[in-house]
Amino acid sequence: MPTAKAHVPTANPARLMRLLCKHWGHKFPVELDERQGAISLPMGTRRLLCTEVLTVELDGDAEQMPRFKQVVDDHLRRMAGKETLVIE
């Protein structure tokens, strides 16, 4: 199963992680604590780790990975509000 990883510098990584988990937690299984979270989506699993940046790791099907990345990218930017994110 392919894995994609991104480091997202943000002013408040824990806040962004909580917002994403809360958003998807209404439909999908979510695990969350102060430093990390995991969301089980139909396309695969998304793990989040908060340090000085938000690290996002995606595990999913190779065919769906491009779409999975796009969905996660869109949601990260939407949850960030006015903050401009650089997703590496």
C-alpha cells in the first residue's frame, strides 16, 4: 500500500489537526489526542502528527492516491481559513 507524506508549516498545527478530525469525525472513525490523530477514510488512512509543523501521512490504494492527496489538500486549506499553507 503506497504512502504519501507531507510537512505543513502552520501557526497552530494542533488546532488544524483538531478541526480536520472534528470535521471528518461525523462520518468516519477518528482517533485523536493532543499530539496525533488518525482518520479512517474510504480512500485510506490519514495520520496526523503535531510538532512544530503538522505532518500528514496518507496510506491508501495506488490508483486512488492522487485523488486522496487532492481531497486532503483541499480540506487542509479550507480548515486553515485565512492562513496560507505551503504543503511540502
